[in-house]
Amino acid sequence: MRVKQLPSWAPVGRSPLDESVNGRLPCEHLFTLRGHPVEMEEATGQARSSGRREARHQENETRILSAAREILLERVSADALPLREVASRAGFTPGALYRYFAGREDLINAVYMDALRRLGEYLGKAKGVTASLRLEALANAYLAFADERPQDLVLLFESAVPTTEWREYVKVAWPFTIIIATVEEGIAGGEFAPLLDLDAAGTAYVVWGQVHGLAMLRAGHLAGMAGPFEAMHAAAVRDLVGRLTAGTDVR
């Protein structure tokens, strides 16, 4: 069985929020209005027309991404993603896809980057004046993402990463790098104690793994079930962070 693989992770210090889907940068002003009123009126009309074209382009891109995402969630291997089926579900001819994406790899990368961008929006709201509060906020944001966007979580993390080296992975695996940085800060400041003989990356892995386990239960086996999950998740996160602060002066 072939294992579906993710594209390369974003480098350290960057997130999918730093660039838009498909590598496109946010649009800047296409021109400056200046000079004669007639010229300004023509430029305004051009701007409106350009804005409508951009909106249509974005709408079509979104339809294509949604179709590809739907097919990948049906456990289709990424390297076997059928472009004809993507085009059919999105309401395009196969050739029309190439107006928006260079090919299969470009489309697959865009699908994963879109899901990572959504995860980044959740994690970007996680704030805290101390490492322990920030780690709690990150964990709760991750669980909220699993609860509200379970399919994106499944899409992102039921795939093999493109590296087999742990040392490489911990340097580039966003958003894991955020968790590692938070744990490192807590250890350096005396707020956290490493678990057993693990370093910051190993300690962060234990924390993330337990939070991710709760997230995957919510995204899969317990998806759609009503229950006191918010309270249970909050208790689990407090317990995890509490274990890191045990043995330090921070309680």
C-alpha cells in the first residue's frame, strides 16, 4: 500500500499564514490613481473589473480545492489524485484546471497549505503571558480546530511526513515547532521541568501526542457526539501542563 505523503513543512519561524495558498502573495494595488479626472474614472473602472475577475478566480480556485480535498478524504493516495474527477466535481473541464494549478503536485500542495492555513488561524489566537498559559492556549486551540474542522485535521495528520530524521523533523515541522519553542522557553525560564530525561523537543512531543490523541478521537470516533468535551479537554490540558510545572517553583 502506498503511503500518502505531505508536502514539505514550512521552515522554522514561518507558518502557512505567511503566504497564501498556491504560493501566491496577497494582491497589492495594481495601479495608482493620479492625473486627470477622466483617467481616474477609467482607472476606477479597470479596478472594478479586475476585482471582479480576481473574485471569480478565487471562487473557482476554492471549488477546485474543495473537490480535491473531498477526494483525498476518501483515502485516495495523493500521488494518484484523479484530476479528471477533481475537474468533474468542481464543474470544470480537465484542461480548465491548468488555468489555476500547474499540475497534480501544485494542486495537492495547495490543498494541504489551505488546511494548514486554517490550523494557523486557530493557533494564532493562542496567547499567554507565561509559557504555561501559552501552552494551555495552544492545546485548547488545537482541540477546538479538531472539534470544528475535523476533516482538515484528518487530512493533515494521517499522512507520512517527507523526512525520516527526527532531528530534521523537529526543526521544520510547523506547527510542532511552536510547541517546542514554548516548552523551551518554559524550561529556560524555570517554569517547566523536562519530562524524565527528555529534552525540550521530546517533552513537547509527549504533550502534543496526548493532545493530538484527544483531537483525533474528537475528529473521528467521537465526531458529532454531544457531550462535555470542552470541560474534559480543559481538564486534560491543565493536567498535562501541571505535570510540566511539577518539581518547579511554578504551581
